[in-house]
Amino acid sequence: MKTKTIMMLLCLSITGAAQGQKINLLIGTYTHTGKSEGIYVYDFDTNTGKVTLKNQVTVVDPSFLTISPDRKFAYSVSELGEGKGALSAFAFDEQTGRLTLLNTQLTQSAGPCHVAINPGVNHAFVSNYSGGSLTVFPIHKDGKLGELVQLIQYEGSGPDKNRQQAPHVHSAFFSPDEKTVYVQDLGTDKINIYHYHPEHTDKPLTPAAQPVVKSAPGGGPRHIAPSSDGKYLYLVQEMTAHLMVYKQEEDRWVSIQEIAMNESGFTGKDGAADIKLSPDGKFLYASNRGDANTLAIYRVNTADGKLTKVGNQSVLGKGPRNFTLSPDGKFLLVANQNTDEVVVFARDANTGLLEDTGNRIAVGAPVCLVF
């Protein structure tokens, strides 16, 4: 009898392993297109890459999302138009995928396009593209947002008179040790650097000893991917579709490489968007929209942090504004905004190359993916 019971348990265990673990995937969308209603939550099978709808919540243009490390809260920016923007806090039920609105704060600046929270969940940092500013909100223990405590308004311009007449803040990212915040400004070709003081109630950000790092003129900094050891920064430049690699030398960031995303001979329009390192740090990926609609794939040289081009992968759609890798690195998912679909690729951990799984998520104007 005991042997039979043990065999049954082993069979159940094997079956469960074959089915894979299911984790939550959150997708933010542009609702003004009339094709979607807000934020969608899906079950993602980490073994097969298959996805099933789990829950959803109505939100106006939730163009960027983030989730707290304890998985209890989610935060979303909304582009409201007419010079307004908002940041919303949600309670998140990991089991059901249910998002419950806690409260909303106006960002006090136009065109919010990115939100980041520190791992300790003390503050939310909103990048306002149209307003050219960074706004900071405290986060209470119940997940709710407090009133704005810091607004940093940027000034200046860049050489491209069409795109860089004024600052356009596109993102804010933390250093691995959580002590530094990097703010990317497409309009002025700068990475603005701050010390972060979570204990400060009025001004949690103060300029770093090296307050600014410049990108290539006319490049248009958008997002970065810091290395896990904090020694390197990888920057994607929207307007030129070139990546910049920076190395920390004697407490200063120094540019050590600039490398193209497109294949030689490409003459179409660019719109580089997102950048991510693989979980093991061995490969880097960057997306390009415009006429390219590809993911550029690079191998990371562990000795000096520089990049070697592996190749370009078609995203099998148009407008790859955002993409993400599954936590185990087995899959890479691309949000193709202009073709209303998320494409799921399998990733080879040894080569970095991607293969279409055939799995798709049909959703209107997907623009942000978060595991």
C-alpha cells in the first residue's frame, strides 16, 4: 500500500513539473486606441511559455508599470493629456491576479512615461517626458501614495531641433546597491545622477559627486541596464539606435564603447526603445522600432564589460516599445505596440539567440510587460 502511494505521489510530482510553474505577467496598454481597457494579468507557464488571461482592471493609458518586491503592490503611470499625468497605486493579489485601486496622485507634470520604486518600497519616481521633469512620491506601509515631496525640473536642449528643443525625461533606474538613481533625459543627451536618501521626507534625491554623464550628441538617452555588480551601465539611445557602455573608474563613469543596433547597410527610420540584460548577465538585448522592428543581441565580455554583436532578431510584429525576460531567463517576451500582440520567444542561454515559440498574446497596444 505504501509503495502504491509513493508511486502516485511521484507521478503527480512529475506531472506538475511537466506543466511548469505559473507566474503572473502584467501588461500595460494604451487605451486611447480603443483596443484595450487598461492593465491585464496573465498566467505564464514557465515550462511551455503559454499564457492565459487571469484578470484585468480598467485604467486610462497605463503606459508603464512596476511591482513591489513582495508582490503586494503595483504602480502605474497614466498619460491623461492636456498637460496632466497620474500615478496610481494598486493592491495586488498574487493568487487571483486581482488589482484593486488604492489611490492616485497627479504627477504635477505632463506625459509620465516611466515609474520606478526602490526595493525598500519607500518612494516612487516618475519620469515625465513632455514635462521634462522627475517627480517623487512617498509610499506608505499600506502601499498608498503620499503627496509629492520632490519635483526636479530639467533645463536645456540638444542638437536635434525637432526632438530636442527641451528636456524629455524618459526613465529612472536604481543602482544595484539602491544608493544611486540614474535619470535619462532624451532631450539633453544626459544621464543625471543622484544619491538616494530613503530616510529623507522632503528631498530624498541629492546630486551625486558626478551629477551628469553625457551620451553621444543627438543620441537621445532612453533606458539603461546596470550590471549586477554596479561596474557598468548600458544605455540605449532612441534617436540613433546606438548603445553606449559606461564603466565606473575611480568613482566616475567613463564611456568605453558605442555600438550600433542595426545591421550594416540599414537605412530606415529608428526608434530604439528598451534594453535588458539576461538574468545571468551574459547577454544584452535592445529593441528598435521604426522601420527596423528588431531585437539586437549582444554577448557581454565579462573581462571588460564591452559588447560583441551576436545578431538581430525580428520581433515578428511592429513597434517593440517594451520587452522582458522571464525570471529564469528561458523566455523573452516582446510587446509589439503597433500590431496589438505580445510575441513569446524561447531563449538559448548558451548563444543568446531567440526562437519563436508560436505563443502569442492578443492585446490592444501593449506597451509594458512586468513579471
